[in-house]
Amino acid sequence: MTRLDAGGVDTESPADCDGPRALLLEAREVPLGGVRGMAVHRSLPQRPLPMVGAWCFLDRFGPQTARMRVEPHPHIGLQTVTWPFVGEVRHRDVLGSDVVVRRGALNLMTSGAGIAHSEYSLGDEAVPLDALQLWVALPESRRHGDAAFERHENLPVVELGGGAAATVVVGSFAGATSPATMYTPIAGVEVHIPTGASVVLPLDPAWEYALVGVDGAPEVMTDAEASTILDDQSLLYLGIRRSGIEIHADRDTTLFVLGGEPFESDIVMWWNFVGRTHEEIVAARDAWEDPAAARARFGHVTGHGDERIPAPPLPAVRLTQRRRR
């Protein structure tokens, strides 16, 4: 999904991770407008927390009834992770991919130095939609490489006890590893906890983690004497140096775990681009706005004509990294 709200500076930095935390952040609603008439809830980035490991962006587009029409738009320096809950969305890209994104299937697009794609809900009418759209910053060793697209429908499931289970969408968790190709140590996991159950999620003490509320309001035991309620559309940052986290569910609960090794370097993120410098972002924007340069760098999306989303104006200040607060 493209960002249509990039009217100001939006620059991020990994910052140092120095221990366990219990930082609860509410997602903010972002109206995307246009012919879609959609709104999303954005959990990452936020000013206190620009990244969790290599995770640098998280939108939830739903639950809502809407007609999605995201015209061709570009990306650099990242992977898009699309994880649906409800509805079907057609993905097309410059590699010739033309697939329907639906529940149970992971769609993973790696931009490398440049890619473009589009996303349409099926049919001409508004339909129920709900999904997570996440971005992973690519490390220096991969961000200048070729674009790629993968689809995975057979993902490992880990039994956590008491009827709870975890689907390992990307990366590694509790001894299981997703088949998705990732380029930094990372975890993206959907966890289901039935009514009345308590589970302990095993964590890597060298990684930082966050929990994202999807459905239900579980109680998260952030230390021996404190707990936090994780409501829908909220993110609980857990920090680093935890070997596990205990969660109680009073009703059927779904949450998503973000985790990973603290990212290797500072990033600059603006619109749909993840880079390292202001100059890289400017060059990518200039290329997208010039038809010949756009075709050379980003390619042409399968099944589309000249329709595209134009880049917003750059802010009147230099893009710089932002540290955590």
C-alpha cells in the first residue's frame, strides 16, 4: 500500500535498545481519501518508536467496508508484508505477478533498488476488508539488489499450550521458521489465544519486540508486579532482554508479534521510500516523476496503462534521521 499522507518530514532511526520496556502506543487514524475513500490505523512509525527491529511501518486497513483502488506506486529499500484477515485484494507488480491476496496466504514483495505495484479490491463495489500491511527495512547488503515477489500458503504453526497457537508469518519464533525470504533476523507472528487461557510467548533476549492488538483485550504481564491491557489498534513495545512474556485472555484473542535484532543502521523514510540519506530519497522521487526514468528504475505494472500515483511534494527541509524518545 502506498502512503498518501507524506506531506511532512517522516524520518526514522533505530536508536539504542537498553532493556525491557512497557510502552503502550495507540494507532492513529490516517485518512487516505481519493477514489478509495479508505482510512487506516497506523501503529508504526510513531515519534517515540520509529522501528522495532527491521520493522519500520505498520498499517491496518480495517475492519471496514470499502472499495480499494491503489494505483501503481513505487518502493525502494524495503519489503512489504501483506497479511489479510478479511477480504480479497488483487496484487499486480512490474515482475508480472498477478495474484489475489486472501486469508492464510503471505504475500511478500522485496523492492530492492526499485519496484512498483498496485492493489485493488475485487469487484466494483465496496467489500469487507481487514489486513495488516507492514514494511521491513532492507539491510545494506540487499537494498540495492533486484526486486522479487513471493507467496506462501503453508506457514508453520506452533502450539503454545492451552489451545493457543502461533502462525510464523515471517522469520523465526519458538523454534519454527517461515519459508519467506528475509534479510535480517526477524519475527512476524500471528498468535491466537482462546478464552480463559494463559500463555508464555518465548522471546530471544537479544531481540526487541512489540505486540499489536488485533482482536480481544489480553492482559500482558510486563513484569512481576505490573500488567497492561492490549486493546485493538494498540501497540505495546516490550524492549529488549526478555526471554518470554506472559499473556492472559479473558476472551478469544488475536495479536501479532513483531520482533527482531535491532536494525543495523539509521534509515530515512519518506513516502514509500526507505533510504539512508536525503539525496537517495530525492533521487527516487525524481525518477518516479519522470516517465522514462520511472520505467527504467521501477518498471511497468502488469495490466495497467498510464495510471499512477504521483509523488507528493518534498518538504522544505532536509530529511534527517530521527531518534527514539
